[in-house]
Amino acid sequence: MLQSQTVILHLPKTRSASNERLLPGIGTRSTLQSDKWQASPYYATSCAMKALLPWDPPCVLPVIQWLLRGQRPDGGWGWFDRSSPEETAYALQSLILARKAGLSIDLACLARGAAYLSPFDGSEPADIHPKLWIAKGLYRPLHVVRSAVLAAQAMCVRALGEEHNGR
């Protein structure tokens, strides 16, 4: 029988030299590809962004720069040879959350990502969605990919609509 354990991490209220060790090398290539279960760094990056943005938005600026530089000419993101809807969804989620936290994110970047993602719903064949999840072999959990793509699309509609309406 599997046992679960809860770990509570108490983050300091403010950023200082003494707590910089919590974020060693964030945004560097070596830390972005360290997830054990995902071949692409975009999933782990989106998880880290969700955790760190409420605590200290400026601490993720190197990650934001890495994400912005990684957008491909087709508007998507992809760690390997091409953009993929799943990786684009994780990148867009990260950037939209950063924008909501008050960081400056170019709306044109979000719009290009949304345009790339618009024809997909996450259930397309494997040649569109690479197998990025790792177990004994690579696989694609359809419902995880689909929820990431649909969530990013909804977040884009809201973020771009709020800006258009002046909010």
C-alpha cells in the first residue's frame, strides 16, 4: 500500500540574499530540463511558475526571458524539433500567470501563441502531440494534454479579452 506524506514549505515573506538559495539557477538550461517524468522543461517550468509567482514575481524574470526567447516563428513552443500544442499550452499558462502577477508580458507574444494553439483541442494524433511523458517508455496522457491545451486556450481568451476591453 502506498503511503502519502505531506511536506509543508514555509517561504519567506520577502526576498533576501539568505533565501536566494531557494532558487538556484532558475531559468538556466540545467534547471529547466530536470523533471523526471516529462521530457520537455515546459511542464516543470509551468509548475514552478505557479508556485513562485505568488511569493515573489521578480524571481521568475529569468524564466520569463527564457520563455519569450523560446517562442518559435509559428507562435508555438517546443523543446525538440518543432512546436507542440502541449508545450505551447504550458508556456502560455506561465506567461499569462506572470502577466496577472503584474509582470510585463507582450500581448503580441500571447496572441501568436493563442493563434498557434487555436486549431487544437489536445486529442489530435500523436504526430501532432509528441510523447513527452516518461515511464518505462514515452507516452502521451491524452486527458492531461487535452486539459493543458484547453486551459491555455481559455486563459488566452480571457487575458487578450481583458486587455481589449481595457481592464
